[in-house]
Amino acid sequence: MPIIIPRLDDPESASPDERDEHLMLLEAARQALQVEWTETMAVAEKDGDHDLFGYPSMVAYLKHRMGMAGGRAHRYVKNARAASRCPATFSAWQNRQISGDEAELMFRASERMPDKYPDAEPVLLEMVGDGVDETKRILDYWKSEADPSVLDLEDQLDRRHFDVTRRANGMVAGEFALPQLEGETLLAAVDSLKPPPADSDRRTTTQRRADALGDLARSFLDGAASPMVGGERPHLNVHVDLTSLGGTGALHETTDGIVLDPALIDQISCDASVTRIVFGPRSEVLDVGRKTRVIPAALRRAVGARDRHCVAPGCRRSARWCDIHHKTPWSEGGQTRIDNLILLCRYHHTLPHLELFSLEDLEIPGRAAVRMGERSI
């Protein structure tokens, strides 16, 4: 029975209910087309139609005759083959008992265990159909029971890795694979540092996850559990000359020789420990001062007690995860007094040093607010 969908001529002027109904109809039509496509593809592949047109495979036929990307062509062919191999699963999809995404999950399970899937297919089809996430969970349980080697922990240990590189633009990039337990532990830790975004938070999910990973690393280095190295807990150590604190110096790099942007030096100097080292004309060390905090612990507690959380609009990041920011920069002579200090989370602390934020006092005594600048964040 054909699906007839009246065209929505102007989605802008349509009501939300009208757009919702139209999208539901479009999705039903897409599912019907996908079912017909898969069924036709299965017959065409079985009969070798691609040979008649001079192509070595059905994938090549789809790529060259229909202009498909290779990945999509491979996926279509795999689904067509699986539909022929699993007629009951395809029938459930055809009769809208399961969605196309659920059918694809089941097709992949049949590929993984071709000898065991046919016997389990009727039982699995009775259990699935309540959404992709639930279908995946059911299939994961089935696969782990049918073949314990699916979760081969020894293989996971052999394949674990964490590769990292410093890019020419200063970013640190990498790729990692963790065994299941360690991976889930990492996700739990990162998710705990990624609270729901405020209405004004324009970061993407991946950007918020990256910020949470940075908070996780900083929390470990600040915490008592971090190991002692050279008599003190490890931190990011930065070497600057005196003029660099004003943004004009020649030296602004890490201990490993990684050159940092002067704006980062300005940001770090807001809330860091400082050690003075005096060199002679032949680079001999003449004097090493004691390490001191830019912001004493008592003053830090006072700012935290006053602000309670990041003062950026809508941000409720607790004081534990915030830096202390000098409204008038410390490097420009701004005093380390409570009326010149505010709490900003690491993300919002970066923005004023990149001139993406403007700061403006409120009329509430002792408090400060952050007003968005003209540039978008």
C-alpha cells in the first residue's frame, strides 16, 4: 500500500505539531523505502545483476552507477545479504515490528554468530522492538552468553593503547582503546564532571567532554592521591621571563620546551604558584626563591564562600572546579584582593583572556557578574 505524504510547503510557518506529524510521516516513508530497497538489493545480488552491467561486485555497481560512497555501499550490500540470511528478522522489519536500526543491529549479530543466530532468532524477535538501546542491550547479553569469547578480556588487554601527539598548532591529540572496565570507569569519571549545560552554554557535547577530561587531569594533580615526583606533586610547570608576564617577553614555554601562547601565560598567572629564579650573565643560577601562591589559601576560601560557583551567566560549576580570575590581570598589576577576584570554571576562565568575555561589576556589594562580549562564544 503506497504512502502518500502531502508536501509541507513552508516549514517555517507550520506549527510544531504540523512539523512533528510531517516528520513522522517522512520517517515512515523512509522506512518503507529502505525495506523495499533492501529486498530488491537482496534479489539483485543473488541473481548477479551487477555482472550484466559489467561491474565486478554489487558494491562497485552502487559506487559507480549510483554515485554512492564506499562505506554506504558496503553497508547496503551487507544488509541485503543479511536480509536473505535472516528472513524472520527481515519480515519483522517489513511489518514494522522492529525499526530499520534495530534490524541492522540484529543483522550484525547474525554475522558475528552465524551458527547460533538462526536458533535464537525467534526468541530474540520476541524480546526486541522497544528501541535501539534496549535491543542492543538484549543482543549484548545474548552474545555474551552464547559465546563468552565475545568479551575476550585477554584480547582487550593485548589491544589496549593510548597514543598521543602534539600538533603543530599546539593542540594535543590522540587515540586510545581501553579494556571494558577501565573504559567504563573513565566514562563514569568524565560524565560526573559534565553536568547538564546552562542555557547560555554553546559548547558541543564533545567540547564539554574534552573540558571534563581536562578537569579530571587537573583534579588528580591537585589531589592527595597524585604521586610525589622530586619531592612535590607533579603539575604543569611553565618557564617565563619577567616581561612575559606582561605579554611581551621572549620566554614562555613548558619544562619540556613546548611554547605556549602568551594568552595562556596570562591565564595561568591568575591562579598559580610562582617560584622566582635569578640567573647571572652566563646563565648561572644566582638565587631561587620560595614557591608562593599567587592567591593565598585563606583568600581562595573567601572567594569560594562568596561566589559559591562560576559566576558566568547560567553556569553553576562548583567552586571546587573553578579558577580564581583577576578582573584586572595580575600580570598588569591587578591586586590580589577579594574585590578584584572572581570564580570562573576553566572553560569560562579561558574566554576573557581571549577577549571573548567582558567583565562588569554588579551593584551587589562584593559580587561580580560576567557579561557576554560582542563576539560569540
